[in-house]
Amino acid sequence: MGLGQAKFAVIILASSAVMAATIANRVLDGGDSLVSFKFMMAFFVVINIVIFLGPLMVFTPRLAALKRKGLLEYGALATAYVRSFDQKWLRGDKFMPC
């Protein structure tokens, strides 16, 4: 599911380049301080996360439930396998050559 969101990286890169160029222009030519843009940069990051990763949050409860179910089922399978191995090879009848 996350691979589909990776396609938006180009849009984020382009908008980040525009914002960085604007900030650089204002710092170098306008005499503004770089620190004065920290809230704008933080807002930009939060907005990009909300816009591009927010839609995936719809699937989070279902994916979490499926993960828990899968871990329980795999744990039961692994336990049965280990017990079977232990019974057959470690605790079972040992072959003693005459």
C-alpha cells in the first residue's frame, strides 16, 4: 500500500524546491533570518504528511487487526511445529544400534 504513496515524492520534491528557493531568496536578498521560517517549514512538513499519508490512515485499524490475527496464527503454527519436532527427535524413541 505504501508504494502508491511513493509516487507523490516527485510532487513533494518539486514543492519543497520551490519553498526552499523562496526562503533562500528572502534570506539572501531580503535580509530575513533563516530561523524566522522554522514555523513555515514545520507547517509544510505536517501538511505534506496529512495530504499524502493521511488517506492511508483509513486502513490502519483493519491492518492492525490483521497483523494481530496473523501473529497469533503464525505463533500457533510455530508452536505446533516445535512441539512436533521435540517429540519426534528429542523425546521420542531413540534408535539404538545393536
